[in-house]
Amino acid sequence: MSDVAAPVRTSSTTGKWWVQVRGKAYGPYSMEQLNGFVAEGRIRPATMVSDAEDGNWIEARRVIGLMAPLRAE
């Protein structure tokens, strides 16, 4: 059995995303903004993100397409 979690989300129901840093939520951001943060190294695979400010937080690696800028390098 693999320890790699399967991607779980392809998009946000609201079109907006929040990023959790040291327990505080920042956002909302568009998917394009999040991809920019990934490219800059500001979002890493284990960074927690959510499509609702007080919603279910998941690792960025589990959002389909979000970590693509890292894989492209």
C-alpha cells in the first residue's frame, strides 16, 4: 500500500482558496494565485489549504493541478 495520498479536489466550490500559515488562515486567493505561490516556494506540498476559510483543511499536494508548477521544473 502506498503512503502517497490520492488527490481529492479538482476545484473550489467557491472559486476561492485559503492558505493556513502557523494556524492562521490567509485568503481568499484564486487558483492562479496559489499556483504562483507554489512557483515562488511559498506553498509547499504539505501546506494546508481549503476552499472555505473555516472549512476542511487538506495538504496542497492533494489538490489536483496545484503542485504542477513544481513538477514542471
